[in-house]
Amino acid sequence: MAGSQKKAFESTSQKPAIPDGAWIKCEKCGKTFYKKDIEENISLCLNCDFHFRIGAKERIRITTDEDSFVEFNSAIFSDNPLNFPKYNEKITSLMEKTGLNEAVITGTGLINQNQAVICVMDGSFIMGSMGSVVGEKITRAIEKSIELRLPLIIFTTSGGARMQEGIFSLMQMAKTSAAIARHNQEGLLYITVLTDPTTAGVSASFGMLGDIILSEPNALIGFAGPRVIEQTIRQILPEGFQRAEFLLEHGFIDKIVNRKELKETLSTILSLHKGV
């Protein structure tokens, strides 16, 4: 074989250069897709409609009217009350990596011209864990809702309390729940949208206190994990236990809403509430 022909053969037999992270596999149907195509479909599987997890900024973009969201209390930063080793470094690193200051973004926004105070948790920041700053920002958002006489919407996603802050993290459950109680006394609307996963301290406090509780399909919702529960009660749990569909069937949530329909559903609820 001539040298030029050999080089041509070698060049065509090489594997194509595919950048890392360009493809994504669906957890439900097992099919693989070009990641950009999934993102353009608001992170829904193109085959089975599986809901991939999304960040707070993307959630705000697809839920609120364009350029209507105005963030507040963004300049509140985590401290290290227990002097937990390397906690400060972890927070700094995550801030640089995610572009977030904490695991929740709060502000006001319009949903089809219906104004509301909106909180959106982000699982990419220490798994959306609720530390003192998350609790403080959500509490202030609740108070802002009362001040402005606006409905409150909280999108939850969390692995629970933040272990690096110990009891300071656990105190946020009572703090946020007390603020929701004041909000309820004022006769204002509170909607929670549970996304995958919503667990532990968040599900045991403000996450399940909504006047109307919505969820995305197949979201994991619960307190302790299924394995812990099985080991504690020494029984096999039902299939689908702690998934949104199971909770809807047993009356824990009000409606499961596809991400494509969520903005319209929230808009309808907010519009109806204006006449109350």
C-alpha cells in the first residue's frame, strides 16, 4: 500500500472527537441524546418525557415572563458558625462553579402578567441543603410576600439540612414554618412546586405547607430515604413509594404537572386567586 493511501486509511479509521458531556442518557428509557437537544426541550427526554433536574436560573427563565424577575436578598452569604473544616473553601468553590451565592434564589416576577414572590432552590449547591442562609432568604421572601400582599411560590429541591451547620440548619425548619403560619394568617396564597428530590428538613417544613402543592412527575418526595425506612420498620415498601404519583394517590399533593404545562398552571391558579 502506498504511503499516502495508508495515511488516508489510518485517518478515516480514527474515532471521531466527541467532547466530554456532549451526550446525556435518560434514566427512565435508557436512550442517549445530544445534550443540547435535551436542554432546548426544557430538559425533558425526547423519547419518554422524563424530567431531568434543572438549576434555579433555568427554572426562573422558563417559568417567569421575560425580564420580569427581580432578585432580592442576593448579598447574604454563608458563615461557618461551627468552624466546620474546609466549609468556607467549599462555599467559595461552589460560588465560582455555579454562579450562585447560595442554594436558593428569591425575588419577584411575573407569570403571564400575574405577579408573585418566587423562591427557587438549586440542587447544584450542596444538594440544595438548607443552611442558615437558605432559611433566612426564604423567611425574608415570605415576609416580602406579606408586605407586598402578593402570592408566594416556592420551588423546592433539597437533600435536607446542611450538616456543616448542625443545629443552626435544623432551626430553619421552625423559622420558615413560623413565617408560613404568619403568611397564612394574612390570608395570602402559598403554592409549593416540589421537584426531584424534595426530602428531609425541607419536606418536613415549608415544602409541604403550601395551600396548593404541585409536583413534577416522578419527583422523589419524602423525609428519610426508602432504605432507612425499610431497615427501621423491617418491611418491604410498596413500589413507587415516595414518588410523586404515590403521594398524589394518597392525598399528600394536589396535582402532578408536566414542566411544559407548569407556567400555564401557575398562571391559572394566580389568576383565579385574584378574585378571592
